[in-house]
Amino acid sequence: MRFPIKEADIMLLAKKMTSGFAANASIFNTLPVTLEKFKGAFTNCNLCINNFVEERAAFNKASKAKQESRQKLVDIMKQELRYAENLSIKDKVILTSIGWGKKKQNPD
């Protein structure tokens, strides 16, 4: 049997090992690491995994809110720029006063 690579498989094996060691304490009476430490490491790892999942969900929610708010801002900006361009009849001085002007041309 190979040692698992996937997180879920590692956690499942750890759970089976702690249960098996506890159920067979007379056989596994001289573990290199105490069963309490093993269970503590398992519990801590499980807690960290759960925290990670919760934090990732919060990050994804915040990222979506950021993207939506940015898109709303961009939509408003584009509407305002169209208004300013139509009002100024594309007068460079007026457009420059709101930070909008002729785009720089790439030298060919």
C-alpha cells in the first residue's frame, strides 16, 4: 500500500489509524508518538482544513463583490464619458479637465 497523496485520503487514513491504535492498545502499546499527540495533530489539521475552506469561501465572496462593484463603477464611468464627449463635442481641453483625452498613439 502506498501512502496517500490527496488530503481527503490522508485524513481518512489518519482517522482509521487513530481508531485502530485505540482499539488495539494492547498490541500498539509502544507507539513512537503517543496516541494523544497523534489525535491532537489530527484534530489540529482538521481544524486548519476547515478554517481554510471557510477563509477561501470568504475570499471568493469578497472577490465577487469587488468585481461587481468595479464593473458598476466602470459602467457609470463609461456612461459619464459618453455624456462628456457628446457635450463637449470632443473638445480636448474640456475632456482633459476630467482626466479624459486623446489616447496616446503607439509609435510604429
